[in-house]
Amino acid sequence: MRAIKWIAAFVLVAGAGGVIFWFWITSHPMYSPGEGAELDLNPISHSADGAWHVSTDVSLHHFASGTGRNLLYVHGGPGIPATTAVPGLDLSGYRVHYYDQRGTGQSSRPFQGAVSSSMFRNVQALVGALGIAQQVADIERIRRILGDERMFLVGHSYGALLASLYAAEFPDRVERLILIAPANLLEFPSPEGTLFDTVRERLPKSDRQAYDAWLAEHLDVGSVFERSTSELRAIDGAFLPFFEKAAGPVPRGFAVEMGVWHVRAQYFGMGRSHDWRPSLASYSGPVLIVHGGYDLQSLDVSESYAASFGGPADVRTIAQAGHFPHYTHPAEVVGIIERFLAAEHAN
């Protein structure tokens, strides 16, 4: 990938390497739009064993519900796949395909921990195996497996960011794009702060010291390769009680454990600063964005996505919903999506 090659050259020229590389990697994204299209996009096969074989070493667990035209669901988290069909996607005339992103759920986990004593080589291996470019490329590999010239694509939260980046890289391969509570990560840092900031603000004051200690440990990327997968899993799992205190109960129907290395690969991909809004202008097809009125993220986030695309984007708010409207308000979400999809036949 271009960013990896550039970083490698930078470190070699720098001589001292370690300190300079660490400063660079924590300040810049290791993904830039366009990198997914540079990877090998030809899948190996679509087998009957419940897996899509997208490469020789990666199989993606998947299942489907409904009948009709294909629609692909990209889950959020990052790193938390759906384990059952989403009630808000029970759409007439569509077969909804769900998959566990590489490094999560029952899919292959091609990175299991440090491969070297070198920070650079570990990051390179992690991002190369599980990074944003590979996640975007997997969507294209799945499209080829499904055999659709243009796909109907829906993403939730972090999955909405991935779906948007796919549309930016492969604009001619997306028929319609649906984003549900898209993650506040299109521009980073965001003017309204991060999800972690918002959770802290909504926590009772008595929980904030414990939360700050957890967050410092979770974001300690400097020592991440010194930890085992089980240690990182325990750290990640400690976030849920804080999140539910701030935002309310999380609906059931997700994987119990996050894809811990998958999560870190996304963090390195995003860096501490990026702005991917301009890249979305390459997609000019119809976009629907579903926003929950009680979401931790403001309406401004959804409207920022809408304004970045090159074509029509419609933002619909479900006033009483939070971050999971497709679980908590399925009938309303189905109605909004089916009207959006029906407009295709009217054009």
C-alpha cells in the first residue's frame, strides 16, 4: 500500500527510526482513500461451508436472510459483527447478506500478535492483514462473489464509514448506499469530540476516574504489541458497562467479543488526524442516512456525511431512537429504507 511504502522509506531515511516513526504514525493515518483498489481483489471462491474465501489465507463467515436482490450489511464496532439477522433490515424483495469482517467473529484472524521486536514491522503486519484498505477491498471481493455489477450497500456506525470509503473507491460499483448512525470518524479529530469524549460527559461523576484509567489503557498503542490477545480482549470488554451507563442498553444480536487486533488496525489506519470528506465526492449515487434523535452523535455528523457525497443524500431522523435504530425501531427503519429503495424503480 502507498502509505506503508512511504512510511518504510521515511523510517529508512530518518536513520534513528524508532522515535521519528512513532511520532509520524501517531499523527498521520496509515490509510488513504484509493489504497483498497490497489490490492488483489480477486476472491478465491464462494463455498457452501458458510464462508466466503476472499484470499488464500482469509475466509469470511457469512449468512443471509430474505429473498430477492442482494444487499450487503457492513457491521460496526469496530470489530463487533451481527450474529443474527437485523430486524430493521427485514426488507421485502431483498436478500440481506451479513458477514464477519476479517479479524472478527468467526472469520479468519490473520494477525494474532507481535511478529517482531520492531514496532514498525508489527504495525506493517497488522495494517497489512486487517487494516482499512483490506476491509474496503473485502467489500469489493464480496461483490464479485455475489456477481452483482452494482451493489446495494448498508453500513452501521463504523461499518457506515467503511461502506462510505468503499463507495469513494468504487463509485461505479454502488447502486444505492444506506448509512445507519454513521460513525463520527469521517473527519478526525471531530469538532464535537470523539465517542469516548461523549461517553465521559454522560457518565456519572463517580465513574469518571475509573473511565479515565480504562481509556488510557485502551489507547496505549505504544505498548499494544507487548500485550496478549486475551489481555487486550479484557481491556476492550470493560468498555461496555461505561457505554451502557452513558447511552442505555445495547441491543442483543452482536458478537460477545470484539476483534481486538481488528480494532487496533482501524486505529492505526485512522491515525490522530485525517479528513476523508473530499474523497466521498466521487460517489454521486443516491444515499440514505438514518439518524437516531437520541444518538450519542449529533445530527451534524450525519449531515456532514450527506454534504460530502457528490450526489443526492437524504438524512432521516427517528426522534426516539439512539445509536441502534435498526434494532430498537425496526418498523420505522424498514419503512424508511423501503421507500428509499422503491424510488429506484420510479426513476
